[in-house]
Amino acid sequence: MVKRALISVSDKTGVVEFAKALVKLGYEIISTGGTAKALAAAGVKNIGISEITGFPECLDGRVKTLHPAVHAGLLARRDLPEHMAQLEKLGINTIDIVAVNLYPFKQTILKEGTTLEEAIENIDIGGPTMLRSAAKNYRDVCVVVDPADYDGVIAHLKAGTLSVEYKFGLMYKVFQHTAVYDTMISTYMRERLGIRFPEQITFAYEKKQDLRYGENPQQGGAFYGEALPLAGSLPGAEQLQGKELSYNNINDTNGALDLLHEFDTTAVVACKHANPCGVGLGETVLKAYTAAYECDPVSIFGGIVAVNRTVDADTAAEMVKIFLEIVIAPDFTAEALQIFKAKPNLRVLRLPTISATYSSHAYDMKKVYGGLLIQDKDTTLYNADDVKVVTKRAPTDEEMRQLDFAYKVVKHAKSNAIAIVKGNSAIGVGGGQTNRIWAAQQAIEHAGDRVKGAVLGSDAFFPFDDCVEAAAAAGITAIIQPGGSVRDQESIDACDKHGIAMVFVGQRHFKH
């Protein structure tokens, strides 16, 4: 039988050159629709699919290749005489190479204002079916879904080395590709239907980069971004300078971005091991950075700094005075970038959508051995209607502003967590402790002499009055916490005894 290649692609990158090379190697080209026109315009002779099937394309092109003359030619095993006899009896030729890529479903749904009807029209049916047929019969059919593989296939054909092993690798790419394609479709439909936790769930991610190693040198690692990108997420950042990002860099930066999202005003967040070690607000980026730095000048060393405004030269000049791993911001002035060049290993990331509102469809996921924990992303702080002053003294307006700030900070520290705030700056953060009094003591110690007159936030309720007693001894004037302990009254009484204002907000923020 004559050697045949079926080519039908949405992405026409390199397809003309690929087809011309196949013709030179003695292949007849079968093609469809726009691909057939593009090949013909380039002088590549091809056979229309209707000539193979004996049936016209119909239903606006919805039905072209769904025909036994195509799929029998793909699925027939050449090593089975009965298969080949049936093909001969039916007058069907084998198809030896398939180059197919799919309707641009992803590109369609990412366009602003795409309707459900438009999305559905861009769900490919014939393409995945041909790919799966060809891939199932990979020993006899070479199937190419990625234009990047065209040159390799031609090279192997010319060298006579188109082995079963090589074709098995191409087959794997097909099933991986169609799995991701189907996952994007199901994700789109799931979000349209408002289904949060279906009985079965799949996710589609695309590799952004290989990593030198994972959390530790003995662990391999890679960084993937969601196939349907989310504005404001780290995979969308552009690295402007510095060393390659590491696993820990990425994890820590994500923690900084999560906290940064809490603020609308000019804010700077410093993180270490995904825990906040400095948070500052200010009229300028420099003032906000200075406030964040002064929170913990020790821990910020080797940390991640995230900024929600353009970084200017004055701020850059302060940043390069210490060792930082990463600075990420929506933009940088030319002068700032020039200053950063003095620290060539400093990773500088630009993320223009850094302040974008988190998607309502976002999940928070934790992998456990053999399973996956999925929950809604914790995107709220508290409901203003639920705020309740539980002490004799109510916080002043300024104290309430600082309490709100403290609760934003403590929400993003690892539990058990305490945050102490004063003057729009986090002056002490205690996180990741196995009991709450240790977290309070750690935060008070970090705050040092500045603690007097500060306010305190707790990510969960006080089981005892010991944290209030420690706060009172330090000179803290107001406390914000969710409340809900059976022993709440003990903490309330302790606050009243010391003249501390305390509010309950009814919303806990554990972070493990």
C-alpha cells in the first residue's frame, strides 16, 4: 500500500515544511478544511478527506474524519493478516502518519466575553478521536500532536530509525495532550455550573520550568502553572534578572503575594519560609518598605519582598543594602532596575496583575500521600456585621484600624499565630507554634520596646487568659480574635481588669 500521512491542524506552525518533507519521502498527504487550503496554497499536493471517505464534509465541518475509511486505516494492525485482508476487501488504505492538533478551546475561553455557544463550538471531536485511534495503534502509526516534534519525525524517517520506542513517546504525548484538553473543557463547564467539589476531579497544569531540586537537594522538582492562567498568580510573573527560581523561592513568594492581596493601599510584605516577617503600609513605597524592614531586620535577611506599587530608585537603593532572594512588584522604574544590577543574583520579578482580585473559582490544595485535600481559598477577612466589642472599653477608631491590619497579617502566618501591630507596621509576628502562648511570647519578644501601645491579633480564639495577661504585661492596648472558646469569658474578664479593648470577629484563620 502507498504510504499516507493525514494532516489536520489548528496550529499551522511548521506544517507546510513538514508536509513538503513527507512528500519528498514518498508520502501522500491527506488533509481537511483550512489545512488543505494552506498546503495547497504552498504548492503541496494533498487529497481531500472526502476523497478518502467518499462522503462530503457536513454540518459546518463538524463531521469530516469520523468515518471507517479513516479510523480503519488508523487502527488496523499490520501484523494481523485478518486486519489487512479486511482493509483490502473494503478498499481502505492504511494511514501511517497522523499530524493533528486541536481546536483552540483554551484561547477561545480566555477571550473576554466568550459565550457558552462559542466555547462549545471550539470543542474538537474529530481531532481527539483521530489522535486516540492513531496513538492506540502506535506500533504501526506515527502520531504527532506537537509541532515541535515535526523535525524529529522527519529526521528519524530519513535515518530509517522511526522505532517503536520513539513512537511510544509520541503516543504518550497524545494521551497527555488530550487529557489536558478534556480537563480544560470539564473545568470550564464545572465553573459555569458552580460545582465546587465534584465526585471526580482533574486539573490541568503546564510546566513553567524544571527546578534544580525541590524543597531539599535530594528531592527533584518542577514548577507548573494552571493551564487556564489566573491573573495575579505567580506563574504569570516575568523574571527580569537574577538566578533561577528555586522551589522554596516560589513557595515563599506565593505566601508573600497572598498577604499582599489583603491591602489596597501602598504595602510591602516580607516573607521567610512562607511566613510574614515584615509588613508595612506607607504613603510611599519607601516608607512602606522601611516599616516592613523594621519589623524584623534579622529575619528579612534572605527573604522575599513583595510590593503592590512600582518600585522606585530610593526604595531599590535601600533594598540592595541587605541580602534578599526576590523582589516582586507590578513594575520597576528604569533607575531601580539599574540599581538592582549591583546584586546580579537578586531575582527581580515583574507581575503587572499583582493586585488582581482572586478568582472565585480558586482552590487551596494540599497533597497528602495517596490523596488530595481541596478547599475554597480563604479570601475573606471577616464580616463587618459580625464584629462585636466584648469588653467594657471599645477600641478607638485608630486602634480599630490597627486591629484590622493585625488581623490581615495574622491570617497569613502559620498557626498558632499572633501578630502585633503599631503605626501601620507589623512589629512582631509569632507563628507556627504548638501553643498560642508561645506564639504570643515570640511576637512580644520580636516587638521589643515598641510593643507598648500596640495592638494584637490572634488567628484563633484564646483557650485561656494567659495570652491576655502576657499582652497586658507588655503594654498592648487592644486585641482582635475570632472568639468562640468555652472559656472566652476568662479572657474578657482579664481584658477588663487591665483596660484592654477586645473585639470578636467570628471568623477563624487557621493556616497549616
